[in-house]
Amino acid sequence: MAFFGFGSDSAAPKVTVVTTMKDEGAYILDWVAHYKALGATDIVVFTNDCSDQTDLILRNLNRMGEVHHRFNRVMKRGPHKSALMWAQHEPCVRDADYILVVDVDEFLQIGVGDGTFKALIERHPDADAISLVWRIFGNAGIEEISDMPVPQQFTKAEPEVPPADKRPHRFFKTLFRNNEKFNRMGVHRPFVEPEAADINWVTPDGTRLDDRQVRGALHIDKGFGYDVAQLNHYALRSQDSFLNKQRRGRANHVNGKLQLPYWAKFDQNQTEDTRLATHFDAALEVKAELLKDEALKKHHLAAIDWAQRMAQKARRQRPTKMFLAKLEARGNVDAVNDSAPDTEALRKSG
């Protein structure tokens, strides 16, 4: 990959965001608007086998010059990895200063400067890569799909600091400099050139990854740096959204099943985090401008309606009813555990 410099200290970097989507029509505009507000220069979206209005929305955004929409030719490596292979041939990827591979359920919040990619990069001007650590946001008991932006609906998340009884590691995605030290994109991180040396790879708070981590880590156990930048991961969203996701399947795990263990892993609601929710105005302004296009607005509204109808259809099916019954039982157990007295504390106080 070639590196094309910024041109001047004051110029904003060229940041290209790459993603894949399937049946995500109800969520596209908020996500695109958000990354536009962060200062993404280009957004490349690959889609395959969509049943909803995803392709129609993206074709219109492509017409408007807001994204580069491509139809993904899926190889044996699967939809996500195939898209990344094809994306390397895109001019806006080849010419980017920085590249970020991120999904439609991941919203980056930047807490320094003006909250843009430029401010984050200026925080670490010598970094070849900045790994943006996941913070998982749970379902928060929300059942229905609506047009309210995901970051404003779901504000309950896992704790910033992992509990003492939990393994302290979290996955990340990586904003990386488009230079000769990396040879191709990966889902979570770029692949390092075998002969590359002196790679300055940091987390948002400046913690530097060691050589072993640089060569292959997908998660870290320290240096989350959420006050500088945090990657909000909304893997579940509403209950109805998850039912639609069950039908669609996972992008990078073709045979993966989205059942109760997946829900339990990502339904993290221990703490409240409203930082992105209360600073989403810039994205909403971009979205409002996009919706002035009548064709785009029509397909956006149709996508929300489609998602709502598909979820209701799923709720009438026996496998879904069984899943929801297990989910309700799990919730009842959690409620009992949360309300149970702390017997150890009572014993000590007595």
C-alpha cells in the first residue's frame, strides 16, 4: 500500500472507511452520517444477497457521491474477507492516508479535540496504527425497531474497567496508516509486512503494543483509553433487530448460530454511558441533509417498515418463540439474582 502525505500540517487526513452490509437498511443512514461527521473522506460499502432496501439505499447514496457502493463477489473465504480483498483495488482505498475497517453496528466516539478523525490522529501523530477498543452496549430491555439512532437508544454498556473476576481482554478495530508497513486489510487489524520494523502501534491512551501483539493480537488487556476514543459495539440492538439478525446470519462466520450464548455475551447493561448519545448532533445534521433526497428518504422509511414486519413474522415462528422463552427465563433468573440479599454481607453485619 502506498502512502500519500497530508500535504500540510493543517490539512485533514484522507480517511477511508470500509465495511460490509447485508439487510441493514434501517440502520445505514445514521451510521453513514456518523462517520461523515467524524471526517471520513470516503466510505466503501460491499453488499451481498440483500433482501431489504439496503442496496437501494446504498445505490442512491452512491449516486449522491456519499459512499462507494459495490456488489460483493463472495469467495470461499466468506463475505467479509472477500469484500476486504476486493476493496484493496478501490482508488479511494489505495490513495487513503488512513484506513478503518468497521461494521455498521460499531460507532466510534472520539473524546479529544473536535471529536474527529483529524483530532485523534493529531493526538498520535507518529503512530502507524491506533487500535480502537470495543465497549459492548447491551439491549437495555428494548424490544422494537424504530428510527431513533442506535447510539441514542442504547446507552447501557459493560463497565469501563473489567470486574476482577472477568478476564481483562477486549477486542478492537484498527485505524492504520496506509504505508509500506502493512500489506492488506483485516477484519480487526491490518496484516503486517513480514520484513516491516519499528511499527508504532498504540491504543487510544498511548499504550504501545509489544512486538508479539503487533504481529497478531486481536484483543488487549490494558490501555483501553476510552476517554480518548471508544468503539461502541451494538451487536444486539433491539430484540426485534436481533431476531432479524438471526435470520440473516453472521457476516464473518457463515455457519455461526446466533442463539442464547451470543445474546448473553453481548447483552451488557451494567453501566450508563450517554457520551455519544448526547453528542450525536453533527451526525443528525448530516442525516437531515441526506433525507432531503426524496428517493433516499423513501427507501429509508421502507427499510424501517420492512425490518419491523420481518421481526413480527419471525415472532410467529416456533424456533423464535422457543428462543424468546429462553430469553425470558434468563431474564427472570437475572432479576432474581439481582434482587437476592447479599448473604455474606448480612452475615458479617450480624
